[in-house]
Amino acid sequence: ADAIMKLLEESVYSIPGRGTVVTGRLERGKLKKGSDCEFIGHNKTIKSTVTGVEMFHQILEEAQAGDQLGALVRGVKRDDVRRGMVMCKPGSIKAQDHVEAQVYILSKEEGGRQKPFTSYIQLQMFSRTWDVATQVIIPDKEMVMPGEDTK
């Protein structure tokens, strides 16, 4: 079976007379002209339809996973979508507000932290094309030292 389409949005452009173009790398699946899609992220979900697909100024009928592309989308204003949102098949991805992870905290010598931290510290989390302020909860320790692993 084909993978479900997912594009990580990098930029958004408004082209006079044409509409809004979102650019990014197609992570998985295929993207075709006429495909329904939705944009998820930044506390919103926006439905649209792809009206054109281009890669390096070449019009495509279909883009494949790994392609760096621009997708012309219907009924979406430039300010409606922004970097970090995910463009996907409608209903295929759900936004989350909690993440559980196993992490290693870099030491000062490795280019990381100098001081330990405790639960409820505010940190910036980065992932591919987005970043967000987060609150970290450490379930099984009082504090984490630089150079340690934690959950």
C-alpha cells in the first residue's frame, strides 16, 4: 500500500493571480494535482485542495516522497498557514500536545548544558521545520545532570 502523503511546510508564498504556494519536502507518499489536503499545526486545521505541483520550475502531475516541491493550494491565504505546519491527507494526522521521549542531555564539554535541571523547566523543543516552548516533566528523578539520560 502507498504511504499516506505528508509534507513538512518550510515556506509560504502568495503569487498574484495564482494563489498561495506552500513549499517543503514531501516526507512520504505522493502528491497529485486535485488531491484534497489539510494543514495541521499552530492550533489550527485548514482544509484545501492542491491545484498545482511544481519542482524546480517544472510542472508535475505527481510528486514522490523525497521531492522538494511547491504546491499551489485553493482557498488558503498566505497568513493562514506558516512554517512548521504539516500538509497531509485529510484525517491522517492528529496534532499532539504531549510528547514522551528518552533523551541524553549534552554536557558542557559536548556543547550542551553546564547546570542540571529539574521538572517543570521551560525549554524550547525543535523538530525539523518547527519549534515550540515546552514544559519538561521528569517522572523518575528529581533532577537531570548534564551527561545523563532520562525519560
